[in-house]
Amino acid sequence: EVQLVESGGDLVQPGGSLRLSCAASGFTFSSYWMSWVRQAPGKGPEWVANINEDGSERHYVDSVKGRFTISRDNAKNSLYLQMDSLRAEDTAVYYCVRDPSGSGSYHNNWGQGTLVIVSS
Amino acid sequence: DIQMTQSPSTLSASIGDRVTITCRASQSISSWLAWYQQKPGKAPKVLIYKASSLESGVPSRFSGSGSGTEFTLTISSLQPDDLATYYCQLYSIYPYTFGQGTKLEIK
């Protein structure tokens, strides 16, 4: 069974940093593109970033470019999101998701999410 | 960026009704569209991908159609378990974009 477990969410001040982690199990992690999707309170989901199987290709939504970095460690079956220069509008539940169809894929497995609150 | 617009925003229907939700793209996206169901407090769950392909394990009362700029999600016979918010999503063209959602209420 595919399992994705996020951690690292917290309350952080504007301008601060946070690193989210996602532990993957139940599938060959190194064979899949992975994404982060977030959802602000009461809003729809927003795709944030994705990364290819070996970490050599990454894409971001414009609102996080230059502030967020997606990475992975295939030896540890883990996905990460380094978030710097955080803003109030980054407040959201952040989901780790698996992309089953390679580059340009929908998302077929989601974690339970981890909550990030950016507030003073 | 391509915009995805869903209608209606809220839909009230009775058990057994046929329900249709529409998603329009601001420019052609071929068939790069997925539909998700989200229940309160839960992560979204994919129902349909590539506009009309049913994800494994999803009940056959769900179906998707369309291509280019107009897409529909149809529930052939509404069940109590279908109470949820439904989102369409453009993928394969960056940035991937979700619609604003359709909240389905049971009469």
C-alpha cells in the first residue's frame, strides 16, 4: 500500500524558514515524479512544485520561485520542501503527492498533509 | 497562465439524480484534465484523469468527458457518499492549475 507521511509543519513568523519532509513507502520511490500541493484554509488546492525521478528536473509555481526548493533523497525514500522568506499567504496544509505518469502527471496518491501557519 | 473555471460553485441534488459539473479552460489543454473529490478534513482523491479515464477503484457512476476547453464530470446516480467538493485540474502544462471547486450538497 502506498503511504506518504508529511512532517515539519509549524507556526513560523513572516520571513522565516521551514523544511517539510515526506516519508514514502509501499512503492519504488526512485521511479516516480513527486509533487507538493498546498491548500489554504477554505480554498482550493494549489500545485506548488514537482521533481523528477533523480532530482535533476524541478518546476515551481511562480509565487514560490526563488523562495521554495523541492528536493529528494532516494536512498531515504524521502521528499523535501525547503521554504524560505515565508509570507502570510503561504499559510496552508501542504500535501506530498505521487505523480504516476512521469513528467506532466496528475496526482494519484496523497499524504494526510502538514499544516504551515505563517503569522506574527 | 491557463485559467480553469468550474460551474456551478454549489450544487444541490437528490439521491439518484444525474449530476453534471463543468470545467472550462481559458485555452485549449487537449485532454490534460483530472477530476478530484475532496471530503471535509481529507486530502483530495483522483476520480478521472486524461479527461475521461476512470482511476482504478473509483465507482463506475463517475465519468468524465470533453477535450480542448470544455470538460464535464458526471455522476450518473447520486449517492449519499458523494457529498464532497469536486475540483478539476489542468496538468502537463505548467503551472498545473486547479479550478475553484464545486460543492455538492445532498437535498
